[in-house]
Amino acid sequence: MSDVPDDLKYTAEHEWVRAAKGSTTVRVGITDYAQEALGDVVYVSLPEVGADVAKGAAVGEIESTKSVSDIYAPLTGTVTARNEALDAQPELINSDPYGEGWILEIEVTDESESQDLLDAAAYGTVAG
């Protein structure tokens, strides 16, 4: 099975969420399972910093040698950062999906939505 770190939360659409202690900002990426399914990532389209995003809405795209897939916002909020390194090195999503291959950061406006995210064990059954 793919790598599923215990310290993250997940969506059924294969995004991961890392919350910083004492902050309402979360870092978002796609899971190891998702990057494996996509194949070699060749381009990433990201929302602009300052863009408002809604939970479940498409906020960007990942283009791979196999397909184009939407990136979904796991929570509602405002984009506070985007991984500019992906412009030149989209393959970071393949080589380090939980580290240097992060996608964006969101300042969450409705923290209660995080209750809908999956823990590693529950996500493991989705990504099985």
C-alpha cells in the first residue's frame, strides 16, 4: 500500500492536509497514492494567493503523462501561499508528495469542516 503518514488528515479525493499547531492555516498536497495513480506529473495549475476557495471545489489541476486531474479544496478559506517551485519542478509531487511537493496553503475560515477529514486509517481504506 502507498505511504499514508499518521500526522496528516485526508480527503476521499486523495488530498492531504497538514495543520500547524495554534494556526488556522493548513498546507495541502496530494497523497502518495494519488501521485502514483497519476504517473509522471508534468504541469500544475494553482490558484492565486488571495483567492477564496470553497470546500470540495476545484482549485487547480495536475497534468501528468496519463491524464489531467482536478485539485480540490479540502476546506473553505483563502489561499495564503502556493508552491512556486512546482512551476519549474512539477515532478516534486512525484518525488516528495508530503514534503517539497506540497501544493498550497489555506487560511481556513470554517474550522468545523475539518471534522469531515479522514485520519490515516480511514484514508487507508479509501486508497487501499
